[in-house]
Amino acid sequence: MGIFCDDAVLIQKGNKPGEPYSITVNCPDKAGLGCDLCRIILEFGLCIARGDFSTDGRWCYIVFSIVPCPSPIKIDWESLKNRLLSACPSPLFSYCFNQQYGSSPSPVYMLKLFCLDQKGLLHDVTKVLSELEFIIERVKVMTTPDGRVLDLFFITDGMELLHTKKRQDDTCAHLLAVLGEFNVTCEIQLAGPEYRSQQGCSSLSPEIAEELFGSELLDKKSNMTKLEKATITVDNFLSPAHTLLQIQCLDQKGLFYDIMRTSKDCNIQIAYGRFNPSVKGYRNMDLFIQKTDGKKIIDPENQASLCSRLKEEMLHPLRVTITNRGPDAELLVANPVELSGKGRPRVFYDVTCTLKTLGICIFSAEIVRHSTSNGEWEVYRFRLEESVDFPLTSSRSRSQIVDRVKRTLMGW
């Protein structure tokens, strides 16, 4: 039986101020639907307080309780509903939303800003783009000797309207309202060779790559404490058709997205899932899963491999370090890339917000991709300017910056 477009996604406000919003999704199922929905929710600066997920392989029913993440942006609830609808697989949805939310890959546009430098400029621009529902795919930021900044943002439009002159003019108007119209140039056009050149391999040296992705980066003492609390129990007796994973781990921003992303990339289907509210900073989750062939996960090696991958993603979804780049200090932040090619939402927003809060200026920035034996990573590179409060030659200051960035990214 068909359903109307508005019935597929319902968003309800809490009964009292401060209570979570409720999102109900009731639509045909598809591979990775839970991951796609969690990603959109995270893009809007929202966190999932609790959730229930069930599917019979043909139809999916999901209920999320959501709250704003730390450092929230302004939420357009109607736009969020439309974005969630766009992820639901149905010819009816395609008919209703094809004009704005096509199924083909979104075109990449280049936003070029040329203006006088000012403290916190990069985050101010990023905040405007986030509120306008643009997704930052790549960035190239350069400071000139005369105190100006050339920012190249390669973006896709969540509303699929950037091909129109009105959307382009509105975007530039919002940016000029924040940056001031004096000596500001704003141009938007389809990305050309500039974007393709940004898609190449990263220029990370082997030494920096080892520091960023090797085990030496991990704080063994703190992570051993987390490891003792991060447990996954595998049960093949409770359900005749599904393997049960009982998970307990430290709560953090994007946790459900990380679990759904890992399941999607490992070709694991979640038939039923319950994400319980956080208790003393930890989460308990029950996931009834199958392989894509509809069978349980019986082989001990497959069980161990899946549990190891899930633990790694729960404990270390992001890598953060500060290293030397010539005479300068460079902040590096890395996150895994989905097999679909999508990076993690809001990383650039959170990092620039933290650096602005700390009063640390960014001399240059870029986003690159780096491949390891474990897959592809998105790497954010920020060349930092010297700070009075956080002298970058001090190992203590570097540790404080890394800690603050991590806490913002993880929502701690």
C-alpha cells in the first residue's frame, strides 16, 4: 500500500521546553538507510538521544529522539524533514522531491572568497555555509603577504538549488552580511580543474602518516580505561535468524552514525536495533544483525573481525595531532571515509569553532584524502599562527589544543 510523502517522516516537538524532538521514519528499506539518516541528522548539528530501528528487509520503521549537539547551528526543521525524505527509497518520494532532491550525485561548486583577514574568519564562513545547508567537500585557504585571504570552498548544496542565480545571490548576501561588504569578493561557479586537482592523493610524509594513523598516537593509559568499558557480546542463541550484538561504550557525538557506517561498509544488515539513553556517559545498545545473504554470523573469525572493527570505530573515529610543517605547526584531523566516498559531517565546522574559541588564527587550511591499508581517510590540515595564550613551540600548549579539538569533535 502506498503512503503519502508527509507520512514517511514525522518530526514532533517535545511536550515541554528542553525535551527532545522525535523523528519517525516509516518507509521502504534499502541497504545503508540507517547510516544515511544518521548522517543527515549529524549534518544538521543534532545528536541522537535514543533510538529504535526495525526492518523486515522490505519496510523500515525508525524512531529517534534528538537533541542539539554542543555548538548547535540554527535548525530548519522543514528542511531537515525534506532531506530525510530524500533518503527514503520510494518512487513516490522521487516524484515529490525530484526537482529539489535528485538521486544523481550533487554537482560540486566552487565558492571563491577574497577579503581582508580577520580573527575567526574561517569559522564565520563555515557557520554561514552550514546554516545554508551546504556540505563542504574540499577547502583551500591561503593568506597573502598583504593581509588578505583567498578562500576556495568546494561545496555541494543540500537543497540542490545552487544552479539558480537566486540561491547564489542569497549565499553571497549572507556571507557579505557576516564579513562586511568592504573589500570582499564573492563568486560561485561550477567546479572545474581546481576541484579535480584537490581530489588527488595527499602529500603526507610517511613520518606524519605514521604519527597520525599509527598506534603511537593513541594515549594508551586513557584508552585502556575506555577499552575496559567498550564491550561487545555476541549471542547466536537468543534469535533463530539473527546474531545479537550487545554493545556498551563511551557516549560521544556521532556514535550511532559510526556504528551504522561501519555496519554498512561491512555489508551487515541491522534487522532490529535499540539505542538506549546515555547513563553516566555510557551507552548500551542491542543490535540484531545478519549478513547480506540473510544468515547469522557464525564463524568465530568473522565475529572477531566485526567486533574489532566496531570497537576501533567507537574508540577512535577521529585522529588528532599537531606536527611540524617546516617552521610552522600544523593541526591534523582525520576521519574514515565511507565506501560511498562521503566523509564525516561537521568536522571542519567543529575544528574551526574550537580554534576560534581558543583565539588561534589559521594561516592556511585544506582537506585532502589519504589511503592506508585500512581504507581511505579524510585529512584536515590547518597551518596555525603563533598564539600568545598557546605558544606552539610548547608541547603542553599543543596537547591542550589537541585535547580541546578532540572534546569538541566527540561532544564531551
